[in-house]
Amino acid sequence: MTVHAPPPVAPPERDELEALIREARARQQRRRRLLTLAVVVLAAAAIPFLYVGLRGNASASASHDRPGSRNGASAGATVVPKEPAGLAIAANGDLLVIDDDRNQILERLPDGAFRVFAGTGKLGFSGDGGPAVDAELSRPSALAVGADGSVYVADTGNNRVRRIAPDGTIGTIAGNGKHGWVRGGEPALSAPVESPDALAFDRRGRLYVTAGGYGEVLRLNGDGTLTRIAGVRGPEGVWGLGRRAAAVSVDGADGLAFDRAGDLYLAGFNTKTLLMVDRHGIMRAPLGTGTGFYPRGPGGLVTDPGGHVIAMDTQRIVELGRHAERTLYNFDGKKVAHVRNFLPDGLAVSRHGVVYTDTFYGNGWASGSAILELDIVRGQARILWSHHGS
């Protein structure tokens, strides 16, 4: 009997792709809110938190995970990624990977193995003051690395920003776990930083945060207070361009990065528009409005060693400028690591300018999961890890 392979599936048109992505993102946001509510209800009833269910290839994971570990991954265990998301480069040069399925942060070691860097794998909030590997996280979405090597985490489901010190201990630096609006001037630890989902440092080493739930961009000051840099209550979408950013909508921004001139680029999620707070504090739209600029995942903008802003734009990795974008790598039509329809979800750039990105099965488009290292000059992608979809 002759078995005929099914014909290849043509990639969706851009409008269809955007619809799929919006639907997937909406599901993710609903899931985050439901999980946060569940944690509060269960805690009030003194019932243990629910363990996050294992997904993906259980047999492949079992060959690496330690027996009896939490969510198949005990503290410091060697693990297999499941749903890679946000990326960052640690001070030692290792790649850090948020695993959205595990509620953990993984570190890729020089030999190619992955070990747990933070999180027990149990959804919740705990562990401040102790080792990060013993702490509970809730849907972390973005990372940033400070000058001293500390790793900052947008702990989205917990409505907090947390810091992992070089000695491995974790603590909260912003957010009280509640929902609300930050007017500015409040102590960071008592402010309601709702659903933080992007982080970036300016040239002075100050941390900026997008509070996606209420559409704000906040700055953490040296005295421990927060300043609202951009965002207003009420208006949504691209509204107020040309005005002071603190009086302008940030369009649901979920990406942040500074260029070498001090301009702050924002990825506007709601209408897929690139925004920029220029060095004078005025909100601009460098590419114009209605252009469909769309980084797939939170934290989809980063700064390279030369001070250029690198971003995800649907299937492309691009370099942004004040008036244009330049394609560095295009995944459209390419099959990479057995993955068709590769849709970047995380982004990082090393101190040597090496670009890293990932995708995951279940994002509404990609046929598998993978983490890649990109050679921009040669236009080549090196596979660091991959997994077939199921």
C-alpha cells in the first residue's frame, strides 16, 4: 500500500496570521487572570496551590528530569524546555530562558544542557529572601540583566517585579500583588504594578517596566519610588502623539528598549504600532500608524551592544531606527529545526552581537518548538534546542 504524505500547508495570509496571534494572546491573558484568581481563592481556603500540568513530550522530559521533582524539575535539576518564551543573556554569557509551561527560568549551560535557574515549577508566590530555585513564580514573561549581574523578572501573574541577586537569592522590588493604577511617586513595594510584561534599563541604570494591565510605562527610581513615564487611564490605541508621554496612551505596550541616543522604543500591542518616547519625553510613532508592527511576545525589543534596538516584527528580526526598520533575518517561508511557520516569541542579543530567538508549538502557528542562535551576517540559524509539536 502506498502512503501519500499530505500536501504542505500554506502559511496563512498576514491578516489571518494576525487574527490567530490575537486569539492566542487573548487566551494567554485570560489564562493568566484566571490563574491569578485561582491562587487567591485557594490561598484563602488554605488549600495547596494546584500544580501546573505537564504538557509536551513526557517521555523526553523524563529522561532528563530528576525523579520526584516538582513539575518534573527540582531545584538546579537538568531539564528539557517545554514552552520557551522570554530570553536574556546572563552576566556569565549563558542564555536564560523563561519556560512558560513550567513557571520557571532555565539556564542553558555551555554543554547545551538546561538547568533550573529560578522557580520550583509550582504556580504561586513565595520564596522572597531565599534561593530563587525554591521560589514560586506565576507566568513570568520578561527578563533584564543589571550591571551587577542581577536578573530582573517580570513576574506577570503575581503583579510584581522580582530581582535575583548574583548570589541566587530572590526578592520583590516593585508591586504589591494587587491590581491598580500607579499615579507616580508611590513606594514601589506598595504600588499595584499590574501584569508587568517588559523590562529595560536606561543608560543611567534605572529600570523601566510596562504595566500591561493598566497600560503604563513606569520607572523605578533610586529612592525606591515609581514614576509614570507614559500612559493614561481611559483612551486606548494610538492617541495623543506629539504630546508629553505621561499624557499619552501607550497602546498596551509590551516591549521596551533604549537606543544609544536615549530614545525609548515601545511595542504597542493593541493596534500593532511602534511607539517611541524621545529623549525630550515626547511620544512619537517612528514608522507611522497602521503599519502592523507586531512583536509576538512580551519583551520583544532589546538593545544590542552598539546601542541599536533589535525587535521581532511578526516573522522577521529587525533593527529599528527613528524613521524606518531594517530586516536582519526573515523566517517567512523557511523551515528551521523541523519547525514550519517559525514565529519568534523571545529575543536576546549577547555582548558580542549574537542574536537568539525562540518559538513554541501552540502559539497558533508554529509546528514545533525551538531555540535558535542567528548568524545575521551569513543569514544562518543554528539550532540550540528543538522539539516536534504534538
